[in-house]
Amino acid sequence: MELPKGRVSPNFQRSEFDCKDGTPAPREYDSHLARLAAVLELGRARLGGRPMIIVSGYRTPTYNAGFRNGVLNPAKAGAKNSYHLRALAADVDVPGVHPDEVADAFEALEREGAVKGIAVIRYDDFTHVDVRGYSMRKDERSAKRAA
């Protein structure tokens, strides 16, 4: 299927994955974005086709290190080897859907065999999804749900 210019999938534009400092993901990562967007499309469909907002997609090394407007803020730093650095990860929000429900949807997709090798990390206000190639789950919520 031929996608319209600027799209990485039917519902996601390439620019939605740009670093928050305005830097687009390098073209060498186009296949990463396509793979990530394909997984996000499945999650979007699983959630009834609701729009999905990319809170954070690709990150430059400087942005990931915690620099904002030229000032280092270590509290804003991402993981040193973050999958965001290679455009393999997205932090997503689905308005009107609790982040736990979003995480549950992606986990179910993998459990049912629709996708393989994804990581799902739960946060209070968003859900991290990446296509690292092996399954991983993590809970980073401030008040973790009782098991």
C-alpha cells in the first residue's frame, strides 16, 4: 500500500515522531518508524480506533541526556541507551483511555501473537511502547497496582 507523503502508516505522520526539540528522526531510521507505527496501528485498532498521541518519539542524544533550551536538567534525562534514540520507541497517550488500559491492549496483542518482541512500560500519564525485538514489561507508575 502506497502511503501519502509524510506518513509512516495510515494514521501516523512522520512528523509526529520528531524529537521535541524539533529534530526529525534521521532517514536511516525510516524502517524503525514503520515497524513502530505498525505496532501502534494495531494498538489503536484494539482500542476502538481512538486517536493516539505520540507524547515522545525519536530523541536526539542531547535531548535524551536532559538538555532543554541549552540547559542540562538531569531530572529530564532518559535512559542512556533509550530505544527513542533509534526511533524504535514511542510514549503514547490515548485521550479518554486510562494508560493502564492502553498498556493492557498492547500486552494482549503480544500475548495473542499479533505482535512479537515489544516492550510495554507503564507510567502514570502515558504508556511506553517499543519494538526492541524481545518482550519486556515494566511498571514505573508512582503507585504501582497491587498484583
